[in-house]
Amino acid sequence: MEAQSLLDEVRRLRQAVEAEAPRYLRAWGLSPPFDPALLNLARYLALRRRDLRPLQRALMLHGLSSLGRLESRVAETLEALERALAALAGEGYAGPLDPGRFFQGEERLRARTQALFGPPREGRLTRIMATLPEGAWEVSLLRELGEVGMDVVRLNLGKLPEEAWEVALRRVRAAGEALGRPLPLVLDLEGPRVRILTRFPAQVRTGDLVALELSGQAPEPLPAFAPDRPGLLQLEEGAFLSLDEGRLLAQVEEATPYGFLLRVRLAPPKGFKLKPGKALNAPLTPQAPYLGEKDQRVLELAQREGALVGLSFVRRPEDLKALPQDLPGVVLKLESREGVENLPALLATSWARFPTAAMIARGDLGVELGPERAAEMEEELLWLLEAAHTPAVWATHVLDRLVKKGSPSRAELADAVMGSRAEVVMLNQGPFLREGVALLDGILRRMEAHQYKKTPRLRALGSWPLP
């Protein structure tokens, strides 16, 4: 394609993006003047609803940007491209854009990350968040984790007895003092999380019938379980639900006097043991209240401690209205299909009230979307969060085998490398957490010399010297 034709196409594209972006902003309930980050997000969505592949290939032939790295700077990239094409087409060259303006989205993202998760370490921009093991809050351990690379502490208070909360927080503070720097803290809400209760143990396999008890007891010996918060569910015939992050998948066959009869569609080859406490993923009623039983006390604690709040299973902008206005910051945990679909509106609502980050949580999201779509969605979420200048937390069971068993798999090493494209990488709890933090620190330091987000960084390679 000739330079003039490409120039005309890029100009049409710029005009269309600028015309459509306000429609997104209005749909999110916003009015001028618009936040620059949300305006960039709206432009990005307007741009990416088009198939740009033919234009990308044509631009490559002229040695120009193929638009593959514009997430944080949509308008600036299109303008810079138009200037270069105008010069090629003989219209003259207006010169490069001011660097401060061109890279302002990157700088805004870095500033927001520092405000939420503290300053970066020398040689590493991506922070490491560690989920503390239950009861393992010795100051010496926390200090050691901080020395080998932990930057942020996560406490899942929903799994801790309330009498242990103060002890854990006091020791996190003491560890920060020993390290000479405060440790940013994330406290998770329970949110509309549902877990199961059982009256008797049962092992079920693919093809078995199982009872979901809502209003009575199923006849024995039918295997049965009940939700601990039945008022949150909205089930009908044909609906799917899963247990333990997808290890068991079942489908509603029919309504019964006691609740529903389910057919197990997928279970491990050796069967699945129904036991209390297993997480249940199922369709929720739109009227389900967002805050759980303990959540109000966690919110009060976060306000007192200056801690960030992990918003588990946040689904709609309305969920955020239940939160106090003066929270130090929130992390939108993307664990449901509805949360992903509403993410732009969630970001617009959240940023208007609190400093905001978002967590890409593979476990529950994989259950909701299925493995193929979840794998693709992880990439798309990284792009969208960068476009919104919003820090991304990569929480995809990173180095899980190492943290739990003591040695990493090759696949999870690749996943840790992928985490370098986020602002924060989260490790779950386990007996080898220290080893996981140390290895992740080294991986991130190496990868940041090679890659920033989607942009390769051409550091000199030393493995193959000139003969």
C-alpha cells in the first residue's frame, strides 16, 4: 500500500477513535473533563474493536510502528504514525512528539503502582506479593522474605480466626520496621464467595447423581452437599456449577423438593471427595449482597492499618457502592465472567473513589470461562489494564509447585516469566515460600532487561560473542 493511502487510512482511523471514545465514557456514567487514563482506555476499546491486521502488515513494509505497543498511549501513537506517514507522502514532517507527552501513560502507571505498592527495588520494577501461610507470621520469617524479594504482604483474613488478626498485623508492622521500610499490606474480603457444607462424606465420579440441598435433606444414600450461603445462588435446569476451582463440574438436571439434582460431568479419575469448605462456583442472583459476614470488620481494619482491600468476586459497579469512601486503595479481583465483562465500568467507578489495582486470578476465572478462553483472557486483561494505566497483579498460581513441593515445573517457570509484564506478581502460601520469592526475584530481574510489557528491549546478548 502506498504511503498516501496508508496516511488516509490512519487519518480515518484517528477520527473514528476520537468520535467513538466518548460513547464508552458516557456509558460508564462519566462526563467531561475526563480522566486521562479512562479516556485512553475508551480510545483503546474503540480502536481494538476493529481488525487491524491488514493495516499492521502494510505499515511494517514502510518500517513504521505496527500499532502493537500502544496500550498506554493510543492517541499519541496514532498521531506519531500520522506525522511519519505525512512525511513519506510528501506533506512535510512536523517532527517527533514531545517525549514527556508520548510516554505520560507509562509514567502515570508507574506513579500509581508506587503509590499503592511502594517504591521499586533497584534492578526490578515488578513487585512481589506473598500470601503469608496461616500461623507463619514470625518476624524473623517475614524479615527474611523481605530480604530475598517480598515487597507486598497479602493476608487472607477469611481463612484466619479473628483472634489471630491482630497478632498477624502486629508482626507485619514489626517486620517492616526491621527491614527499614513499611510492607504494603493487602487484606482480602470474603465477598460473595460460597463454600459447601456436607452431612456425611461421599466420593463421587463422572456420571454420578449428586444432591444440592437448599430447603431440606435429600434421600440417602444419594451424595449431597449444601451451600453455606444459599441466598446467593440463582440456579435453573441446565446450569453448570463447579467445586474446588473446577476439579468437579456438575450440571443441574431438575428441581426437587430439597433443592436440585445434579449430574457430575467431570471429576478426577479416582473420584472427588465432597467435604466441607470446598469453594463452589455457581450463577449468583443479581440481588446478592456484595459484602460477606466478616467483610465489615475487615474494612474497618484496612482503614485503621492503611491497608489495601482485595475485592474478591467483584462483579458490578454497584458492588463498590457498599464500600466506605476513604479506603486507602482497592484491588479488583477478576474471578468471575461478570467481573471481566464489566471491567471497564468497574475501573471507571473505582478510580473515581479509590486508588485502584486489578488482579488477574486464574483459578476461579478458569472455572468461569473455561481453559481456552481463560488463557486468552489473561493476555487481554493485561492489555486493558495497561490502557487504563492501572496496576495489574498477576495471580496465576505462579511457581505453585515450587512453593508447595519444593521444586518448580518448567511450565510454571514460563508463567513466572509472563508475570514480568504485570506490575505485581503474587505467590500463594506454602512451606517453600522463601525459595519461591528468591527464584521469582531472579527471574524478574533478568526478564526486565529483555521485555517491558509487550515491548522487547534489545539488551546486548553475551552468550554468542563475535568469533
